[in-house]
Amino acid sequence: MASHFTKTIRRLPALLLILIALILFTCAFLPSHYFRYPYIISQFMDALHFPAGFVLFIIIYLTQPNRKYTAHILLIMASLMFAAVELLQPYVGRTASWGDFGISLLGVLMAWLWAIGKQQSKKLTSFIIIPIVIGGALWLLKPGVTAAWRAYQIHQLFPIIANFETPAHRLIIPLWRSNVNEIAYNKNSPDEGHYLFYSKRGNRWSGLGLKIIQQNWSHHTELCFDAKGQLPNTQLYIRFDDQSSSNSQTSSTQKIAINPNWGNYCINIQQLMTDEKRTIEISSMKKLIFFIDGKLPSKSFSIDNVRVH
């Protein structure tokens, strides 16, 4: 009995290695549209690159009987493996990121330093490396935790998709672009509300995109919003992306004329068709893009209170 128990204990590192390898494979190669909230999941996955590189290296290292040169070999092999993962991801509907590779490599390097320290009997190796790894992993997890919290806050507002009144909406619209600005209706009293102002640059068909956190619109018939244009009859285009959309051909684009004064506008969302004659799945929405024709005179538009009815 004791012998069987001892053999089981000895096999645990190998079993753990297989389990971690399966988890890494799933996270690395499962297409993002399988996830309900791919943006949030991607934030957590990005954070896991660092501890994954560290843990995978350590487990393989500890399972080797002869560790004298193992650390150096593993450093090379693990680096090549994580590079291969990034190179293969575009073939399964994921995006290759050398930033992710760098984070994975940093985890591998920390594990390599730990192994070298152990070989040289450096007493403080674990006391220095392990807290750095834990602290680094927690710091990298912060964007994912923040995104999850903001998604929860946005859920509480549904069927309002965006009204730009809380920090939660930074999850669905990036405000770092200089031509997308959050503006108070009354500058002397910002508490009275804000709207989003977009100004066009050049002749490109550019615009602003809203990530859709509440994806299921199947119980609603219209997308409504408040808007105003720079000129009368400003042609505002709204592109609807579901989880299968990747470009303008695989999404549905609708057009509506807006005026210089604030007005409420609605678009029927029950039969949105792509150029390929595919019906947009409003039960799995991913993104809205509002834009204006770069070749027309109007250079800007404002939008607020995006919601479904």
C-alpha cells in the first residue's frame, strides 16, 4: 500500500505537467469566438502567459533525473515552444502577439534563474524569485479583473449599452484616441452628463467602435441612440458585428441621416444581413462601429445613450 502511494506521489509532477499542457493548449488554440466574453477572457489569458512560462519550466525541470544542464536546454526549448504557439495561433482564428511571447519568455527566464540559483545553492533564491513571480502575475491580472468588474457594472445598465457616465464604459470604447473625446453637456456642471464626440481625420472611412459586453439582443427589436451631425443630413453608418464577423463583408452596415441638433434615432435589428446574405446573429453580438463617409464634407458627429429596445 505504501509502495503504491509512493509511486502515485512520484507520478504527480508528470500528471500535473500533462494537465497544465492541456490547459495551455486549450487556452492558446481555442478560437476566441467560443468564449462568451472574448475581450475579458483575452485579458486574463494575457496575464497567464507569465506564470505559465514559469510553472511549465519548473515542473519539467523537477521531473528530470539529471538537472546539471537541464536548465539551459529547457530555456531554449521553452522559448522555442512559446514562439511556435504565437506563430500557429493565426491558423486557428487567434491573433499572434509578440508581446504575449515576451511575457511568456519573462516567466521562463525567472524559472531559469530559480533553477540556476538552486544548482548553486543560493539560499535566498526562492525568497526572491517566488515573490517576484507572484507579484508580477497579480499585476498582470489587474486589467482582466478590472474588465470583469466593469462588465458586471455594464450588465446592470442593460438594455443601455453605453451612456458614457461611468468609468465602466472605458471597457467598451477606447478614449485614448485624440479624435474620440468624452465631452460634458454642461462644462460648468459635468454631473449633468456626457456624450461622445468623434472627429474625422483625412479621407478614411474611420469611426468609433463599441465592444458589446451584453451580447444577447434576441429579445429586442431596435437599436436606438441619440446623435447629432456636423451638417444637415450627415450620413452616419452603423456596422453590426456578431461573433462570426471579422470585416465589412461579414458584418451588416446600416445607414441613417442625422441632423445638427440632438435627435433620437432607431434601427430595426431583427433582419440584419451581411454582404454574403448571412443573417447577423443578434444573440451573439460583438461590436458596433459608428462612422461617416470619409469622402463627404461632414467631419464629425456626436453620440450618446446607445441602447436596445
